[in-house]
Amino acid sequence: MPINTHKKRAWVVAVNMGYGHERAASPFSDIAEGGIIIANNYPGIPAADRRKWESSRWFYELVSRAGQLPLVGAAIFNFYDREFQQIEPFYPKRDLSAPSFQLRQMFRLIRKGWGKNLIDFVNRDPSLPFLTSFFLPAFMAEAHGYRGEIYCILCDADISRTWAPLHPGKTRINYLAPNSRVVERLKLYGVPAKNIHLTGFPLPDGNIGGTDLGVLKKDLWHRIHHLDPSHNFINKYQDSLVHYLGAEVDGHCSKQCRLTLTFAVGGAGSQRELGGQIIKNLKSQILKDQLRVNLVAGVRHDVYDYFRREIKKIGLEGRFGKNLKIIFDLNKPGYFDKFNAVLRTTDVLWTKPSELVFYAGLGLPIVMAPPIGSQEQFNRHYLEAIGAGLDQGDSAYIAEWLFDWHRSGWLAEAAFQGFLDAPKFGAYKIKQLIFHRHQQVEGHVELL
């Protein structure tokens, strides 16, 4: 069952920049005082604060989309990535606490009052923990004197220096790390060990079913049947499957067990063209109802419209709404709910290695589109290290390599590896921590 949070409340703060930070905050909507606060777009935000946030968001999305342009696009994005997002090599281990130019600039704006209105608002009740999924609200809370405890969720498998404050050795911020590499990275940045907590990334409870993993185990049994129609993986690892999932495997995948592929674009709408290539090169299987495809447009009308045009152009209009669907909503909470629901019947998740790499913990094999940015390169390495992700092949030959992986049982193995080795209890552990509960979340060993 989920951790009991009756009468427990927190200030939960996210930012509207892509999907990752709001996705990380969404499992805490049940404890969010007054709902999740969007730091760059909340009622009453001063115009000057909004302008600062909007300029940074606009620049981020512009550069993300520019990376897809021919010739100059890659050069523009590589410059931005190198100057603003670059994660230094981990080895040799050394002192990396010196602040970057970008970090100094952010603190200059904070000292001039950026974010003070938000912190004055939450200081009405400093007995509540301040929980945020982005570093800037955490910095603002500390700099502007939030009187309660401050917690910051980290959203990637490795992080740049900008996640730690200007003077990390003196910080009050408690960091909630998704894996052990982030724990060690924060130490190199100078954050005291007592401020770093290894929790795992917060995943949606509806896809897990509480600390006994009731929903997750049931869904994974169905998924493994779909992913291993010849029982190549099942026959080899049946004892392990029964041990960890708690039920016998019986029967073979029938025609009704056709594969379900979900492709998700990033928050800036990047890589939408890949979605078009996927349905074009899997047209035969879609028309024959041998495959179900979900194209995830998120909250972007432009991506939804692009997918609709591609479906019509390719000649798949007759399958739309049947075994070919677009996942879209007008707002982020609605989108997250739809996306999480779709994941329960998804067999393969195809996406760039964003924060969604941690969704491998739901027993989802992840086909990785090319990473965008330094942090996604590290997310890709993480997913490969735990054996839960595979780099996509040539999109022109999807129908060959995807179904070869399917028949061989490779995808089933990746699903099970993600279930075993990626963290699943992040949301429960974070709630325990911020409410100072000390009971242990039970579960098998995870490679955090």
C-alpha cells in the first residue's frame, strides 16, 4: 500500500520547462498544499519575475529545437550545451565546487529579488517542507530565507554544477538523488554528505501499486508475455520470474498479444519527425493490426497536428483511434495521467534518454532515440549500464531490427532488468524523508 500521508502537507514547487520537472513533482500532488506551484507561472507572480523565467524558458526551447536544424543547428546547440549544461568527466575524482559563470549570474538575479515573492508566499506556513524538482526554487528558498526545511529532487542520472548553490558547503538544501552517481557527484560539488539522500526518482503510484508492487508485477507479467512470444527469455529465467513476480508463467502469446509501442517526444517538441518515420516504416504491421502504436504529443498542439498530418499522408487514417493513437492533453496534469495510463499497456517505450530513463523501473524496455545534451548522454550511459535500454537502429529498417529484438527475447530481458535494477520506491522514500518517518520501504535490492 502507499505510504500513509494523512494530514501531511508540503509546498510542492515545479517549473514549466519541458516535462521533466513537473513529471517529477506530479507524484506529490496528493500532499501539495494548494496544489503544485509552478514557480514561473503562478497566480500573482510579479511581472519582472515572469520575464526572467520566460526568457530562460524561451531560450531553452529555441536551442532545443535549433539542434534539429541542418548545418547550423548542431553548432548552436553544441555551444549552448558546452557553455551552460556541460557535465565534467567524473574521473579523476577532484574538487568541482568552483561555481560556473551561469551559476553566478543566476545568484546575481536572485540577490536582486528574483523569487522573493514566491518565498514570501510559502513562508506563511514554514512548518511545511518545501519540496521542489528544480534547483532555482531551492536556491530562492535558501537565499530569501524560507524558515522551513528545503528539499530538491534531482531529475537526471548525472548533473551539472548548476544544481549545487554558490557556496555548497554552507547550504541548507537537502538533495534527493535518483542514483548513487548523483550522490557522489554532489559531494564533488562540495555539498555536505548529510544533505544528500539516496531516494530514487519518484514514479507514479498508479503504475506501481504501493510498496508491494502489486500493479507493477501484474503489468510486467503481461508485458513479458507480449515481449517474448517464443518464450526464449521465459524458459531460461522462469525461476527468477516466479521468484520476483510471484506467479507462474503459463501459455504463449496469442494474436491478441500484439506488441504495443509508445513513442514520446521531448517537451520542446524535438524529434517529432522520428515519430513520423516510425509509423511510415511500420505501416504494414499497423495496417494488418499486428502492432499498436501510441504517439505521445504531450501538451503541444503543434506536435499533435504534425502527427495527424503524417498519419493522413502515410495512409493510416483508417487506423487512427484504433491501433494508432495520439496521446495529448491541454494541460500537464491531464497529460501525465493519460501517459501513465498508457504505460500500463505499453510493451516498448521509445524516447530520448530524458528523465524517462527512470521509468525503466516500471519494467519498461526503452529504445533510446539520440540524446540531446550532456545530461542525456549520461542518462543513456545509466540505462545501458543497468541493461534496460537499447540504442535505436536505423529508422529506415525498424520493421527488421525491432521484431528481431522481439523474437529473440532481448526486449523481455531489458524489461526485467529495468524492473530489477532501476529504483521504484522514490516517491514513497521521499515522503518518508520529508515527513520524518523512519519505517523502511521493503523491496528487493535496486541498483540506485
